[in-house]
Amino acid sequence: MIAIRGAITITEDTPEQVKDATIELLSEIISRNHLNQKKMVSVLFTATSDIMSAYPGRFMREGLGIHDVAILHFQEMNVKGALPLCIRVLIHYDDDIDVYPVYLRTAKSLRPDLEKKL
């Protein structure tokens, strides 16, 4: 089993922005890593405390049709100076593949070391 990480930001806490960001992030992770949803074991989402309008997992199910995967949501630690309006994800995947993390929008600043690798 492997774990695949990713993150994305929104500019305003609205259900529409959470939906769009969640679908964009997960679509890119799935595409870049050639994932088969039947091998997805669980998906853990975190969101910063300034995101309160919607659960990202809802849009994973509704927007991407991924239904048979366990989802859990957490609040990200509230650290001074941390990146605001950020959704992070950790996907547990039942395979042994090369992993390509995905950090989009302003969340790219969380992992500048990945820019040269991808």
C-alpha cells in the first residue's frame, strides 16, 4: 500500500469553490498517478479552520462518482502564518506504483521541492 499527497487552495470559502477545488485536485492526482478507483482504500481530507462551507469528500462522491472509498475529514492545525484556505488530501492506495504528489494553486508553496521533480 502507498500514500499519495496533495493540496489546493481556494480564494473564498463557498461550497462552489470547495467543490471546484476538490474535483480539480483529485482529478489531477488520479490522472498523474494513473489511479484505479477500485484500488483506493481511503481518502483523508484536512482543511484549514477558515473553510467551513462544505466537506470536500462530498464532492469526491458527487462530482467524481467515487463511492466505495472510506473518507474522513479533519481540521488542519491552526498555526500562525500557515497557508489559509487550504484543502489537503492523503489517499491510501492498494498498489506499489511511483507516486506523484500534486500541489496546485497557492498550495505549490507547501512543497517547492516538487516543482523540479514533476
